[in-house]
Amino acid sequence: MLRGTERASAGYRLYGSRIVKKLAQLLFWFGIISIPLSWMAWFIAPEVGREVMAGISDPGLRAVMEEAHRERWGIYVGHWPPTLLILSYILDKKAG
């Protein structure tokens, strides 16, 4: 028979693992959803900085700057899916 503190501890572990399991599932789905979102963010990146790029008069330099902005934004946003999926995996293993 479990004592009061042991019973409370066992209940906490069960409740805590449910929360961690739900959080792992949530992070997994956010990771899956963020894959097409990161592609869309890369695709529309030049539109985000359009007013800044409008101040550049050289068309060649503007094209290079837009491409560089797109690549940097894509790299930044492209880290979201693996980060969320790895966190989901870690939490799922921790929940047992």
C-alpha cells in the first residue's frame, strides 16, 4: 500500500507524463506544419524587405541583396522544423 507522499508522487508522475506527452505531440505537429510555412517564408522573403531594397539604385546590387536576404531568411526559418521535431522526440522519450 502506498503512503500519502508516495501516492502523491506517483500521481504527479502520471499527470506530468501526460502533459509532456501532449506537449511532445503538439511540438511534433508544429514541426510538421512549419515545413511548408518555412518554404512559404523563403518564397515571400523579398516582399518583406521591399521598402529597404527600394533605396538601392543599382539593379545588380539590388538583385544580389534580395537573394542574400531570401537565403538568410530561409536559413533562419528553416531551423524551426528540425528544432521542433527534435524537441518533440526528446520530450516523447522523457515521458516514457
